[in-house]
Amino acid sequence: MKFASRATAISPFLAMAYGEKATALEQQGKDVIRLNLGEPDFGAPLPVLAAMKNSLNAPDYPYTSALGMTELREAIASFYGTKHNVVVSPSRVVVTAGASGALLLASAALVESGDNVILGDPSYPCNRRFLNAFGADVTLVPTRSEENFQLTAASVAHNWKHNTKGVLIATPANPTGTAIDLQELTKIGEFCKAKGGFLIVDEIYLDLSLSTDDALTEVCPSQSSGGADTKLQTVLANAELRDTVIVINSFSKYFGMTGWRLGWCVVPDAMTPIIEKLAQNLFICPSTLSQKAALSCFEPEALAQCEQNRMTLAKRASFVLSALKNMGLTLDAQPDGAFYAYINIKHTGLSAVAFCDALLSQYHVALTPGNDFGEHNADHYVRLSFATSIERLNEGLSRLGEFVKTLR
């Protein structure tokens, strides 16, 4: 049996690999602090759980439209209006099997073998894998901490090739938690449009803003993005780009529904029937059970719970950044959203993999090496996820501090 080259050439997802190593240690009776995965610990909002339980009393889960339930598409469109003051037609909303399903459909619709797509380095590794799977060649463009580890219009223009089809940007990003300047994003979108290309914007952490907590400004005043008055904005606010921008989002992060495997994308009107045909053939439809429950995400009680969870993450961010600073570890750019700290470890003399291996084997704390997220300076960084309780964070950071002392 001969396997396809796309399967044999793909690199392991290190965040998951370190999770498996952590599990092996736990099976040996070790208490492992897992700070390697981006999985919020707060779970789905209570109204969603109640809706799920109620639906089990009269189970009726037929296939829905490949585009998703009409009621859910309308609710998502309405959410953009109430949360971001942006008008989005429900006809442009496609419900998917997680953000991964949305990225797969977008890749299938937009790229062909030999096409080039530009991504920043560092960036979430799976994003490039979807593009590679459909034959695209990905250019990883090194980014700078001074620009929030994000692409710029100048770097996109400089790296645009004759076969470049588009750009994929995540804001806030994984692994850095940093957001791109909205004006810079607009310039990139305008450049792509002028070239006849596309812009995919991964916004799954958009509603997990950390910049509204004044404590972050106190910890990193020189890198403050504006304190409580600064809000992350969706690229959909720019009506001029609606014909060329594809937005990816998910119920996994802000709504805490990771295992429910439900997401969505907002696409240009002309792209909706293309996505529908692809979804019909590749997925049939998203989970009916998850869709029905997700309708309750937009109830006032659920949204209030999500906002409380967001503020909890902001407090954790302040706690983590302060602890890292005290142990002599630095962040080259402040996270604007999500729940990640991208830590510079160059001064320790260890590679990212060696650092993570030693920390896990000796102190039983799991982080993710920067090698997961790119190639440029990847060995100098590790990612810490603070999507876990303050008690576990405190213990994990204490162990990390002890480990760092041994490297001096």
C-alpha cells in the first residue's frame, strides 16, 4: 500500500504530541500541568447545556441544509449586529463542522495545485495544512514583534508572486494572541482585491479580547494597545472588502464548545453556492444536535456568562505575564486576545524542543515548542496556554520558575 504524499509529508502537530506525552506521565501517576493546548476550561454556557438536555427528550436530528440551520445562520448574522455593529446577511453565513471545516471548505473552493498563499510566521500550523491538502504552496513570511507578529501590507506585496492566489491571517493569532492593526489589515485586503486574490481572516479569538482589562496595561505599559477603550474589530466592518474576504469563526473558543465541533464562515454572496456544493459532498451537514443547542448561545444569560469567562481570562493573562516577568522570561509582544503567552527562551541556551522536553520530563509541565508554528526563530519560543484554572496555573508557573532557575 502506498500512501499519498500529502499524508506522508505532513508534520506532527506538536501541541497534541506533547499532550500524548503528558498522558503517558499521568498513567505513571505523575501530576502533569497541561499548558500546551488551547482549550478553554469553562465549557459551554449553561443555557446551551440545558438546550441539549431538553432536546434529548424528543430526539429529532435529521440532516439540515449543508449550509446549516436557517435559524442558526440568522442568529449568527444577528450576533455581528449586536456585538460588532456590523450588518451581515444570513445568506453569507455558512455553519460548518468547526472552524476546521470552514477552512477546509474555503481551501477547496479557492486554491488549486500550484497556487501560492501567503501566511505569517509564526501562525497556527493546521491552517497551512488545509491549503497544502488542496495543492497550494504556502509562503511563510517572517513577522516581527514590533508589528505584533503580524503580516504588513508591505510584506504581503513583497512576497506576492505570479501564482499567489491570496492571504490567510489570524487576528488575534495563535500562538501569540496578538492582533493586526485594522488599518494594516484593510490595506492588505485592498491589495488582495486589486490583485484579484482573496483574503481569509481567522477571527476565532475575536471576542476573547484581553485589552479591556486595565491590569494588562499595568504589566506591559510600553506595549499597551489602549487599555479598556480598545476593542478588536471584525474585518467585515469594511464593506469595500465584502466581495473578496472570507471570515472564519467558531463556537469553540468564546462559547467554550470545543468538542461540539461547530463553527461558521462568512463568505461573499457569489461564494455561497460554491461552498454549499462542496459541503454537500464533503460533510452532508454539520451536527444537527450541536446546531440546535448552539441557538441558545445567543440568549442574554449565555452571552453574559461568556463575557464573565472573557474577563476571567483577562485576569489570568495579567497573572501569567506578571509571573513570567518575575522569573526572567519575556514576551516580545503583548497578547491582545485569546489565551496564549508566546515566550522568548533564547537566553536559556536551550532549543524550544529541548526546553519543553526537559520541563515536561523533570517538572511535569507541558508547553508547546515554537517549532509547531513556523520556521523563523521558532527554536527561540515556546507557547503557554492559560486556558486553565488559576490554581493549576499557579502550580505550573511555580514549577516553570524552578526549572528556569536551574538554567542560570
